[in-house]
Amino acid sequence: MTVTLDAADVFALGPAGAVAAIREALAGGLDPDGDVPRTVVPLAHGQGLLMPSEHGGRYGVKVATVAPGNAARGLRRINATYLLHDSATLTPVALLDGVALTTLRTPAVSVAAGLDRLRALADGGGGLRLVVFGAGPQAEGHVAAVRAHAPVADVTVVTRRGGPVPGWADRRLAADGGGAAAAVRRADVVVTATSAREPVVDGRLVRDGAVVLAVGSHEPDARELDSVLMGRATVLVESRATALREAGDVIMAIHEGALAPDGLVTLADLNGSWGDVPAGRPLVVKTCGMGWQDLVVAVAAHRRKEREERKEGTPGERS
């Protein structure tokens, strides 16, 4: 029988549970560079993505679509479904809301990678100052994930044209205003979660020691960060192969001579030594999204659901 986890069931795992799932999988020996590359299918009005992975007795696959034109229709840009299987029998055990899963796991990877630096910055007292480029679900999710692990003093949202202040932020600024540049200069943490194809952050403004969490692009010809920042920073990626194939921020910085491929630091490199990243330069965590991340967070959400059902003595929704 297949258990169905809707968005509320997935989000019930919470940012802390998702970050713990990511770090536990890496500590247990999961090597992101051994994961199966996702398949990107060009479609008439966007992209289809197939993201399979197998680890720890489970196999899963996310089927996602990206439709850039949906914003004008008042529809979601990304839609997705996730199917989780038992590895031994290859029978499906759970069907999960893939949009909720993506929304939860993406900031979990960012925070899992930068957690030690984030906590070190927070130890200075007063809470972290965040600047977030973008106001969508991933922007909000990253703020929630940081808040779950470190005190936050202030959140500034930067968008192309300003607008209403989201409930999870303190203010909203237009990208072309002087206030945004000043906010970046002061920031402990900069999040880029946009659909931009050109840099949204002036790399000269990011202070030494700050953390930059970049998640908006997964295409080789799109980037949110400029080569100035990539050349100044320690650049931490999920997987070297994935970054060199999909991360435009990385690929274009290499082509422009600001970054060397062997200078990239991977999650596997840091496993067991999370605090070894040099403190005197910015830390850029650049992620594109990988199948193993969906898998380990889906497993954690499914296990939480099973525990709740045993506690309550009631079966979940079946299909």
C-alpha cells in the first residue's frame, strides 16, 4: 500500500528535521558525486525534470516541470510529484507532494552546508542580518531554515521593483536603489533565490566572512552571482560534477578566469570537518538541486508520518 503525504505532511518535518536528514546522510557516507544526474527534457513551454536516486534502502524519483510563463497566468512556476520505493522489492511506499518537498529540501541543503559559519556569525551577538533577493517560496524557506538554527535580527527582501513587505521580512527594497547596496554591505547572510539570468549581487559589496546562499539557477548560462564574488569566496557546491555541468555561477566564473575547478569545495570534502572553511573570506554555497536531497528528506518525512500514525493508531491516506 502507498501512503500519500500532502504538502502539510511534508512541511511537518520542518526545517530542522530536513537539515538533520541532509547532514546525517552525508555523515553516513553518502557521496553526492555518486548520484544519478537528473534528466532535463526540453518542452514546448518549459522543462521537464526527472530526478532519481537510491540510498539507504530506498529508491525515489521526482518528476518536476518548470513553466516560466505560469507567473503571468497566476500559476506555479514549478510543479512536482515524488514517488518513494522500497529498494529490495521496488514497490512504491509513498507518494509525496513534490513542490512542498522541493521547497523544504532546497534551503535545508543550503543551511546544512553553511551551518557552522552561520552559527559562528550568530555567536557575535545580536542575531544575523539577512538580505534576500527574491520574495518567492524559496526566499521564505531559506529565512525559515536559518531562523530554525540561529537567531535572526533583521531580514531585508530585495526585488526588482519593491512592493509589499512579506510577513517573514522587516522591509522590502527595490534592487536598483541605494538602500539595497547598503543592506548587502551590512549583511551576515545573502540569499539569492531568483529567476534572474544575470548577477543580482555586486560581489564587491559582500563583506569578508559573510555567507551567500545561491539557489536560483540550475542552468549553465544563468547566474545570480558575479565573478568578482566567486573569485573572492570559498565556493562550496553539492557535487563537483553537478556544479561544472549545471551551475552557471560556477561555470561562467571559471570561463572568465576568476575561479579554478579544483578550487571548488564539495559537501563530501567537508564531511566530518564542517568547521574547516577559512573564516576570512565570503562563503558561497551554490546549489542546483540533486536527487539524493529529495530522497533523504522524503524518507525523513515518510518516517515522521509513520511515527505519527503509530502514535495515533490511525492509518494514513491510501492510494
